[in-house]
Amino acid sequence: MGRKGRATIWTACLAASLACSGTGFFSPSPSPSPASTPTENPSPTVSPTPTAIPLPTRTASPTLIPGIEEPIRAGNAELLISKALLRDAFRCGTDSKSIDDPENQIFLLLLLMVDGGPKSTTAQLEKWLQDRGIDQWAVNFTGPDDAGKSHGYAQHCFKRHPDTLVLIELDLAYPVSSKADSFFLILPDGPEIPLDFIMA
């Protein structure tokens, strides 16, 4: 057999070999793996909001009674009732004034301490009372006969510091029913001040 015949046989064998092995020289393509779905991270568990614990409620202090526990403002001064008295006469220094109708009336005396009062003459103090509406204070009283109201004081007395002459006490005398059993001081702007529990 000649060289040309051998080459033809060799070529035929090589072709047959390639046909039998199929894709002998090609890398096998990777088989597609199932697409993996990304796993969603579970949302973090929300911790329940802790119930707010209310702050302790501060107990409200009882309302101060104006004029007795809380001073009444009178310009730059403050007035505080120190006593309430029932008397058949009103005394100011060496002077004394008796009630006109002792069978049916009596004096209700209010003794007021004054802080920051003016240094004034008696005439100036009279004006000071009027300018601050103190002459409009009234006493309301109740009792078996319910005698009604007494508007304004009938008598008053100033007490001043002996050295500085500054007003330190103001005494007011209101005529009230001798049968009255309950007393209230009524201020022009509305407050009603009970007096029974400080009666001396």
C-alpha cells in the first residue's frame, strides 16, 4: 500500500474517532443549576413598647385662704388677718367706741398685720385705705334671723411702728348681728374669706 493510501486510511480513522466521541474536544457546558432564590432575612421581631409608667402625681396642696394663710395685696403692702373677735366695744389706743344697739348688734373686729405698709400721717393713711379699696370690704353673716350684710367697717384703727411710724397693723370693726353664727369677709373683687375658724 502506498503512502497516499495510508494517509487516506488514517484520515478516515481520525474522522470516525471524532464521530464516535461526539464532543470530544469541547468542554462540557455546565448543566444549569436551579436558580437559588435569595432567602429574605426575616424582619427583626419588634419588641413591644414598654408601657409607660406614669410619674407619681404630686398631691396638690390645699388652697391657701387669702387674708389668713395668704396675704392680701394692697399696693406695695400685704395684709394678713391675725384675729377675728366679737366684742361689744371697739378700742383704739385710749379711745373706745361702744356699739349703738347692743341688744341686736355687736362688733366683729378684724386685726390685720401689715407688711410693707406706708409711712404716713393719719390723713394720708385714710386716703391709703380708700385708694386700695379696703373701705369697700364687707362682712357677710348668717344666723337665725339672717340679718343680712354689713357693708364697710364702722370703725378703724391704725397702729404704727413707734420709731419709724410705718403702718404695721390695721384694725377694722364691723357691726354684725348678735345672733349671727357664721361670718365671711367679702372683698370687692370676689373672694369670700371664712372667719369662723379663726374667731378668738
